[in-house]
Amino acid sequence: MSENYTEESIRSLDWKEHIRLRPGMYIGKLGDGASPDDGIYVLIKEIIDNSIDEYVMGFGHTIEIDIDEQKVRIRDYGRGMPLGKVTDCVSKINTGAKYDSRVFKKAVGLNGVGSKAVNAMSARFKVTSIREDKCKIVEYQQGELTADHDIMTCDEPSGTKVSFVPDHEIFGNFYFIPEYVEKLLWNYVFLNSGLTIIFNGEKMQAKNGLKDLLEKNINGNGNVLYPIIHIKENDLEFAFTHSSKQYGEEYYSFVNGQHTPLGGTHQQTFRESIVRTIRDFYGKDFETSDIHQSILAAVSIKIVEPVFESQTKTKLGSQHMEPGGQTIRNYVSDIVKRNLDNYLHKTPNTAEALLRRIQQSEKERKELAGIKKLARESVKKASLHNKKLRDCRVHLNTNHEKRLETTLFITEGDSASGSITKSRNVNTQAVFSLKGKPLNSYGLSKKIVYENDEFNLLQAALNIEDGMEGLRYNNIVVATDADVDGMHIRLLLLTFFLQFYPDMVKAGHVYILQTPLFRVRNKKETIYCYSEEERIKAIKKLNPKPEITRFKGLGEISPDEFKHFIGPTIRLDPVLLKTSSSLQETLAFYMGKNTPDRQNFIIDNLRIEEDVVEEPEIEDVKVA
């Protein structure tokens, strides 16, 4: 029988209680820092967004960010918050200047929520506003005001200083990955010409906007078929080229300086406008997919009072440049068509290279047509007659915040996949079971993806045949044994992703699962150890003579124990592709003909000594 629903059932939460109780409403998922969309990075972004808005309005050309382990410090040189309203700005929901479009036009922040969310979700939060030789300092713990200092004189330049430590009660044992922070900061620099960001003492600057962004993110500039087309007109900027060795599409899209990884109105219109313009220019009704194939593009737009699909601003929902004004569709279409058409007429070499790329894509598509049909039939048959994929319940028809929690474990062997399947969260975690070692796909064409049963079924499970927009799971986790064979399988899978879906790796979707190598226990306590060092510490702690179990494979870990390793405390090492490396050079090293070098890499990273195999440290599993 249900409990009575009465007046006593109704609760009113204050601002910080609501944020802490429902953090996903404000920052999406939580996470521990292993993923670039984890909440601790959203906290950084929310504070920097305020500094960027100051810069956009013409105040403060430098932003300083320092991260010391778990403490974040951000300093801008804008106008500074009005000293009498500092407390209100960081602790009163629906309070701020962002509601006044005369003060903040085309701002990133919209609802005055960001800094309050950071405050409420921080163990310690301190803000200093400096304005006209005076300053105001307030301090908080978990959103509770602990110090409200009087306004005092100071001789520092105007601006705002914020420091905070995310709360362990919300984020657990989190950690910051510098590469994720750097990527976030570089995007701000690319989108704001003249802005200088200093991160842990390193200066970031860019002169050519989105052109610089593409050049930095293209791994091996020799892969592009023609020089980057870069157009900037009023509130729209875009840049694009086509790759000779990359499949699929890759987009970087922004609204008012805010990265919108799920695109939205502006990105969709940009994609459609590229197709229409190219068809008109060449006078041919090309297939949309042939034009989009292998495109690398960036698009940025600035609009008044943008409407996003969530507080985390991952997708633009606005239809108009400003309330009651011109539609985004008409605005983007006009600028793209006029400028791109002019550019292609003026640069015939680029026009010829683009045409060859489209014709090559058309040829490949037709060659693959028959193979794709057979491959789809194979997928249907496999889904009926075997259980390679144990799916989860959360899919693309749910909201973005919920889908961020979805994970696909890729395992090898029945015992390993069985343990994970029995211990997983069926709502958000799926399992794909490999049959033996995957094929080395280095240097092979996309044709092999459809001809090889394992690759074909894996592609179907991920739902990425038509591009990243259909990606079925947010986290793709390679779960293999901590031995030479396991490391080899990892490299083979990474080769597949980097060869055919590098944008999935670049976007931070691919991880390596860390599982314990040892279990050390006595009658009172059990400690799982992920390295030899942890094993030694556990033995000392549980002295004398605890029971020690060495796990040689995932299948040896019981489902009851596996729950501890793929639950809230899961350890994931992100696969990071550094932009300073050529993608082809990386693949050649790991999976090319240099077999001795690859064998040495595997053995060196496993450090096999006296039958003790240690998992590689996080730096070792990065794709350099």
C-alpha cells in the first residue's frame, strides 16, 4: 500500500540543496574525470564562460587558469562583478546580468545558473571581485556561506578571481586530465581572436580562428586534399576541407563560443547548405553522403538569446538569430552559398580536388552497395541466432543526459563476456563479445568492415555506419585480459577505430577498462589491487599473511566481484590521440610492418616479471 500523499509530502528546497540533489539538471553526468564530458570539466567551463562573456563585451583580453591536483583557479581581467552583488551572483538562482541583453549581447551564459552550480557542487568555493581599486571576497563550503568579507581597497587590476575544489561527496575520487582541459581552452582561443589564455603557465593564442582549429585537429596535415576553405562574415564563421585517408564526417560546432558537440540548427543548416551549393556549382545531383564523406569542418555562429536543449548547452535548438528576427536557416544558407560559390569559382584547383573527392566517394559507395546489402542481412541473421550483443535499455530515444551514461564493453571470450554480462547494469551497460582476435585492419579499405563478420557486427552494434550522430553508446570500453594477448587485442581494436572512425577516438568515446590484478583479503577486509605497488601496500595493511589471489583473466573474476569494477567506482583509462602526431604514423607504428617494435611495446608496457603482469599506467595506454 502506498504512503499517504499529504501537505507534509511537499518539500521546498533552497538553491544549493536542489543543485546538489539533482546535479544532472545543471552539469549533465557526473563522472570522475575520465571522460571529457564529465561534470568536473563542466564546472571549469561554467566559470570560464563568464570570463569569455566579459571578453566578448570588450573587457579583459587575458584569462589565467591554474589546476593544482584538484584545486582550480580562474582569473580574468574583465569588469568584475558589482561589489555589492557578489554574493547574489554566486548564490541566488535567477540572479545575474545575463538577463539584460544590453549588458551581455550574444552571451554564452543565459540563466545566471553556472556559477551557482559550481558553488553548490564544490567542497570549497571562493570568489574575489576587483573593481575600481576595491575588492570583495566571499567564501563557501558546499554552497554554505562561510566568510563574507567587507569591501576593501586593493591595487590589483579589475576582474574576477574564482577558486574551487569539486566536492568528493558528488564526484567521488575524481582527477583532471590536462589534455581535456587544454582542448576546452583551445576552443575558446580559436573562437575569440585576440584572446590569450594562460593554462598552468603555458600561453595559448590563435590568429586565424577556425582555420587554426582545423589545422590543429587534423592529424598529419598532408592528409587533406585541398587547402582549408575559411570564410568569416558578420556572425558566422566556417572552415572545411576533405581528407584523403579518413572516413565519415567530423564537425566542430559552436554557438556564442560554446562548443555544441551535438550540433543543432546551425550545424544541420551548414551541412545542407554545403550540399546545395556544391550541387549547383557542378550542375550535378550528387548524393548527400558522397559530398559529406571525409569532410572535416568547423562552424561557429553568434546569436542573441540562444535556446539550447539543456543547461549543458550541447545542442542548439534556436530557429532565429534573435527573437522575432531572421531565421538561422536563411542566414546560414545565404552566407555559405554566396561565399563558397565565389571561392570555388576563384580557386579552380580546389574545385577540381573537391570534385575528385566526391567522385571517389561515389565510386566507393557503388562498389560497396552489394556488400552492404549482404552485410545488413548478416547482421539481421546474427541478431536472431547468436548473442554477440547483450544490449542495454537506454538508447537514442532518451534524453541526452541519460544517454551519456551508456557504455558498451567489448570483450573477448565467453567467460569474460559472461562475467560482465551477469554483473552489469542492464539499464546502461551493454556487452559485445568478440570471437578470437580481430583482423589487423591497418591499411585496408572500408570494404573490409562489411566483409569481416566481427567488424560488420561491431559497426552495427555501435550504429555508426552513417556517421557519429547515430552512436548508440557514449562510452566504448575495451575490456581485455592483462596479458600479451589482451594487449594485442586492444591494439587491433584501436587500429579499427582509428582507421575507420578516428572521430570517435578524438571525441573521447573510447576507453580501456582497468580491472584488478590481485585480491588481498583476511577475515575482516578485502582489498583489490591494480598494480604490484598496491598489492604490497595491501599486504602491509592486512598483515599478517593475508590470502592473495592473482587474477590472470577477466573470466576468473566472479560476477559478484565484477560488480565492484564496472559500477560507480569503475576505473577507465581514456584513449587520447594527441594532435601533434600524424594518425598514419601512429597506426604504422602500432600495426604496420615493424613487428619487433610492436612486440617490444607490448612487453615493455606489460612489464612481465616473475609471472606478475602489471597494467600499463595511464600514460602508457595513450595513443601518442
